[in-house]
Amino acid sequence: MPSPRSISWPHAPTHRLASHGTYFVTASTYLKQHHFRAPQRLDVLQRGLLTVASEFNWQLEAWCVLSNHYHFVARSPDTGAATLRPMLKKLHAKLAHWINKQDNTPGRRVWFNFWDTHLTYEKSYLARLHYTHTNAVHHRLAQASNQYPWCSAAWFERTATPAQVKTIYSMPTDSLHVEDEF
């Protein structure tokens, strides 16, 4: 009989964060609750993500924050990806404290888990950039990605070359396995 430590628990994803590189990350709220539905709350979530990523020297390349989950693609610091867990722990603790204060619900569990994928293949990387930039459209929150203020699409389209934009938006995303049933 295998020991409890050797069994993979399906609701607690394995995080292999030793390697430097680019990662695709998804995090969700506990019980898929829409704690960040209001524009002010989405502003706080987005600002928190951008600030904490910068503090931990993660370079965000794409992000989309929604009322009960978020996705981002980011390059780890040169020292490796081991800071991802403490970065998200800090982000989630600060956001949980803030949202619970707003709702007068001290101690309520706000965040559930996060999933990460180390992107090592160019097509997988480009497809996840596309997926992240267009996630608000996927969830029918905007007709065009660049119209959703809580994602990187408008910034990406302003700063990337037309060829880069065309390449990324032409990458198919239908075969990606992404935790996104929210």
C-alpha cells in the first residue's frame, strides 16, 4: 500500500517551482465566490497583482483578473521560481484581509488554490498569452479583449509590434487544459 505522502491529491496540484522560466498561473476564490465583482474590487485585485509581482521580481507578460479568479503569464526572477508561492501567499493574504474588511466578514476564507505550468514550448507559451489576453471575452465580460480594463490586452496591443499581436492572437487555444470553470 502506498504511503499517504506518495499519493497525488487531485485538489492540491503539485508545484514544481525550482526552474527559472516563464509560468502560466491560475488562482481561484474559495467556492468560486465572486468577491471581486465590483469595478473598485477588480481595480484592487489588479493593482495588488501588479504590485506584488513587481516586489518579487516577476515580470508579467499577460494577466486577466475576474471576479472569482485570475490568470497570468510571467517570467520568474533569474534566481528561479521558488518565490511564486510566497508571492501569491502575500497577494492572497492582503486581498483577503481587504475584501473581508469591505464585507465585514473577518477571517472568512477567500482564496482556494493556484495552478501553475512551467512553459517550455514556444507554441504553448504563445497560446497561453493569447488565452490570458482574451479571457474576458471567453467569459463574455467584453466583446473585445482590449475593452476589458482588468487585463493586459490593451497594454499588449499598444506596446507590441503588429506582427507580435497577429502571431499571439492567431495561436489556437482550444487544446489547452486550463482550470477555468468558474
